[in-house]
Amino acid sequence: MANLKNLDLNAWFADFSGQFQGLNMQEPGQWPPAPRYAAFAFVALLTVVAGWFVILSDEQSALDAERDREPHLKEDYNNKLTQAVNLPELRKQKSQVEEYVLQLEKQLPGKAEMDALLSDINQAGLGRGLQFELFRPGQIVMRDYYAEQPISIKVSGRYHDIGSFTADVSNLSRIVTLHDLNIGVPGVTTSNQAGPVRSDANTLLTMEAIARTYRYLDPGEVEEQKKAAAAAEKKK
């Protein structure tokens, strides 16, 4: 306490400030203690600030990015956990879907069976006493894993026979669908037909439609389709 009482603050401040006068900037090692310690503190502070902006700021950005990913990772984890818990049921559903797809594929004729299917459609109409005025297979449309065969047909016959024919086509063992059906009276076009068709059971009618049937592609055709798709992708 005695030393503190005898301390002359004015003299101490004068001595402290005097150490900063006449400093040789070329010889910092020769500076008095106060300037050296002040310079050391300044350089240390400057180093910390520079390190924060140069190094730690990048780390902070990376940390913020990882924090932003955290909710998505948690959601992904929960989804995978749910799938893992329901894995036996999912495998069962996958097996059921594969079996269903296999059944559908069995309803698609192969390339060698298309002629027989076209004959079945023709026989279905003849079996109902219909007269084929047009039966013309169109251009085959290739899809990724199947081919679509359109057939333009025009038949004439009685109303109930035409209805039975469409039912027979839908009940074929192979998939056949009818599109763009147009039923009318022979010699009367749609443009001058006054109202809906009205006829008794024996009135002769005509039906125009597009029948579409489908067949699966053999492995060679599937490979060709993949190559064609890859070539088209490269051209983009």
C-alpha cells in the first residue's frame, strides 16, 4: 500500500509516453519495453483478426452449410429407418408387383405371335357375321420395352353383332384395345347425320375404329432401343 501511495502517476505516464518518442523503425529490437510489448500485442491482435477472416470464416461457412444439411440428413435417416422397419413388407410388395408385371407380359404376344393375333381379331369379326370392309395394320410404334401395332378396321353388320364383336376383342387372351370408335348407317356421313344413330336389331350398321395391340420386345430389340436413346441423347 505504501508503494501505491508513493507512486507518482504523472511521472509514470511521462516515462511511459517518453518510451514511444524517437523510435527507430528500422531497429525494433532496440526499442524500450513499453513499445515492444505494445507492438507485440498489436501484431498478435492483427494475426488473430486476419486468421479469423482468412481461415476461420471459411470454416464457419462450411459449418453453416453442414448445419443446413442436418434437417435433410435427419429426414433421409428417418425415411431409411422406416424402410428398414418395413423391409419384409416392401419385399412382399415387390414380389407381388413383379408377379403382376409377369402376368401382363404374358398377355403381350411375341414378335412371332403377332400374325396369329391379327388372325384372331379377324376371326372374332367373322364369327359374329360381320363383313370386313377394311383391315389394315399400320406402322409399328416402338416404345422402350414394347411395340404398339395399330390396325385400322371397318366392319358392317347388325348392332348387337358389332357389340358382341367388341366384347370378343376385349376378351382375347392378348391385350387389344379399341380407339376412335365411330358407328353409323352405311352411306350416311357423320356431318349430315341428324342426331344419334337409331336402329332396330336388324338394321345394318358400320363401325370404324383403330384397334391397338401390343407386343413385348425381344432382348435384341430392347438393346437397339437403348442404343437409339443413347445416340439421341448425345445429339442434344
